[in-house]
Amino acid sequence: MNAPIGVSLIGCGAVGAQVARMLTEHADELRQTSGCRFELRNILVRDPSRSRDITLPSKLFTTHATKLLADAGTQIVIELAGGTDHAKTLILAALLAGKDVITANKALLALHGREVFAAARKAGRCVAFEASVCGGVPLIEAIRRGLIANRIDAVMGILNGTSNYILTRMLENNASYAHALAEAQAAGYAEADPTLDVSGGDAAHKLTILAGITMRAACDFNKINVEGIEKIELSDLTAGDQLGYRCKLLAIARRFDDGLDLSVQPTFIPTTHPLANVSGPFNAVSVYGHPIGHTFFYGRGAGGAATASAVVADLVDTAIGNARRTFERLVLLPDQTPAATYRPTGETACPHYIRVGLRDQPGGIGKLATVLGSHGISIATIVQHEPPQSVSSAAVPVIVTTHPTKERSVRAAVDDITRMDVTQSPPISIPVLDERES
């Protein structure tokens, strides 16, 4: 492989700059290990004059997509600009121009993956996307190759480092959600507008991709039940800690006889499970397959260096032909797999944690127990805490844990509890992860 392999970048932000650094400053090391000599030819950006983490020749930068797409010396295009509509247009144009594509764009693949993969197949090209889920953790590669012999029954993962950092800091520092969020922003783990991360949207994009290749079905982003961490209070985390749980924003895909159950929501995890001990901005995923049982993947899920590691791994895989063979031969992507069937909403059963603020008056707990019983919910424990002494009108915090109960029953009960005349602050429910047999 003596001829150079031309590479062009779309975007040169935190990840793009790190990819450019690896292709220039570490070119010799890449050539020695892969046998490939990469040549960085174009970088498409909006503003070439903007300050970046790396100094590159100005001739590499362009604001014109046509220059990049028409470059006969570019064999591989790496899309790192983000967004969906414009990125999709550029990727489809690159494929039509006869170039293979590498992307870390989870939103694009979650919403338009079928169209993008079908276009690549029609053009005789491939799309590699390891960096779209869990950053530097080689999860997709492991599933598509190392676990190809398995029927995957469940995937459970911490897919968003920002939310995990916030929940970790709340418990470690005895801090409020607002304080931990501000700390995450100051540390560079959260955007100025953190909505996509804390609302669960980012994790749901990744789950759409991950569920598709593990369950071998085309999954619909809009079928995922998504809840964020915005309503979680420090009192919930400390109560969970006392009960032997850690709260994580957990993305789950499970296979049942009547269809798939996909969700992203705050979940209490027993401290005996390895996911419970994943702290800070790290990602981790448990994969349960047959015959292998439980496998566990852990590492940095975001950041320029970690994501660039996965991008360049895809680049080598594409250059030596592995990515093309995998793309063409394995029937795992949504343009070739059947549409997923879904379990009816709320049918999955597990224990739940319910916290409600009651008025400080007799009979409140009795009414709460009556509502839960009317929905067939069996109480495992019930604890009443003292209200803050400094606030005479403060609600009395009551925490209930249940035996395994269908989610729809808990939701209906929470609606009724909200309407009780003794309820002062709205209740919150958090599912508790049932440990699976390996």
C-alpha cells in the first residue's frame, strides 16, 4: 500500500482537530501499524480563520463542499460537523461521488440511517460509524464481529457522559442538580445548552443505532420511551444510596416474545452490578447474549481524543477493506433488516422507587397505600422522613419501594397520587434494574 490514501474532513472542531493531528503528527506510527499512508487533502469548515487546537496549512481549509467532493484524490470522507440535514446532504453527495464515508453523527444515523446506508450500498461504497456510540469504546466492532454468533437478548448502557457526570457529582458533593450541572459546564462536559444530554435525547440517538445492530431490526427513534434527569433531586440519590442503589441515566433495549422494549430513563441500579460503579463522564454497556452470557464494555464515551481514536480506527478499517466487507456481507443495518416490532407500552415489570411529598396531616400514608393497592402495586418498603424544620409548610417526604410491577400500573398510580388532596409536591418514580441471569 505505497500509494497515499486521500482523506478529507467535514468539520474541524474538537474531534476533527484531533483526527487531523493523528493524520499529521502520528502519520509514521499509523503507517507502521496499518501499512497505510494517509494524506489529509481537504478540510471543509464554515470559518477557516477560527482559532483551533492544531496548526495546519491554510491551503487545506475550504468553505466550498464542491472542492472536496470533486477531488479525485480523496477516497475517504470523514464527517464530523454534526447536525442532521446539512450533514446528510454532504454524506449522500460524497457517496454519490464514489467516496467511502466515516461519521460520528449519531443523530443523523438514528433519524436517517436507513437512507444513508441504502445510498452507500447503491453507490458501491460503505459507511463506518464506530464513533457514533460510546466514543472511543470499540463497542460496535465487538458486537458486529466478536459477538456475531450470539442472539443478543438485552443491552443496558450508560451512553451519555454528561448526565453521568452530573449524577455522580450530585451524590459525591452532596450537591443540587443545578450546582452539578454548572460544574459540568465549567469542566467542559456539558454544553451551554445541555438539553440534548440531560433530557435523554443524545442517549436515545445512540440507543437507536445500538438496538438496531444488536436486535437485528430497524429501530425507530420515536418508539423509545425517553425521560431525562432534570427532575432527579439529591434526596433521591441519597435515598437510593441507603437502599443499595446508584441512579444512572440508563439506555435499555430488551427482547421479549411480543417485541422489543426500548427506553432511556433514570434508573436505580444495584451496587452489585458493574454499571452502578461507572462514575464521572465515562460510558459503559452491558450486553447479554446467548450463548456468551454477560459481557461488559467500559471507557471514555466523549471528548475529542476518545472519539478521534474510534474515527481513525474506522479509517484504517476502511482503507484495508474490512469496513467494506463488513458493510456488504453482514445483515445488521436498517436498510436490510426488518422493521422492529415493539412490546406494548408499559408492559415490562420491575421494582420501582416512588417519592412523594405529602401534607403534614394524619391519614396521608394510608391514602397513598390505598391508591397503590388499587393499581395492584405491592409495597416492599415505605419510609416517612421528617420535613425540613426551617420550613413550616414543607412537604413530608415519603419514599416507597415496590415489588416488581408493570410500568403502566406505576404511571397510572403516580397520576392518581398527584391528584390526592394530601399530596403537596408531585411524585416521582424511578425503575429499579432487575439483575439478569448471565
